[in-house]
Amino acid sequence: MSFNEVLLELPTLSFEQRQIVIRRTLELDDTPLNPAEESLVESRLKALRDAPASAVSLDTMKSRLRTRYGK
């Protein structure tokens, strides 16, 4: 299937199917984590599991950053 054929097919997909295509496309561009990054992610996930109340919502974090940096 050519690229143009793929583009012509996209509108015929359901919303869920388009979301899968988008997610898969983004995954193709992701570079794998190096061991140090993987370790950092795992340690932060463990910290979150150990103390879930320590997490803040994205909206709260955005508000804090806007307050701190004035944007």
C-alpha cells in the first residue's frame, strides 16, 4: 500500500482505530531508554507505588509552574 493510499484510508477508520494508528506512529519515533533512564523511571514508579498520596495532578503541577515562572 502506498503512502497516498494510506492517507486516503485514514478517514474511513473509526476514532479508536485512528487513535491506535497515532499511538503506534508515536511509538515508532520513541528512542529506547538507556539503562540510567530506565533505572530512574523504575525508581520513580516505585516511589509512587510506595506513597501514592505524594503525587500531584497535572493541573496542580501546571499551576505551580505558572506561579513559579510567571507564565
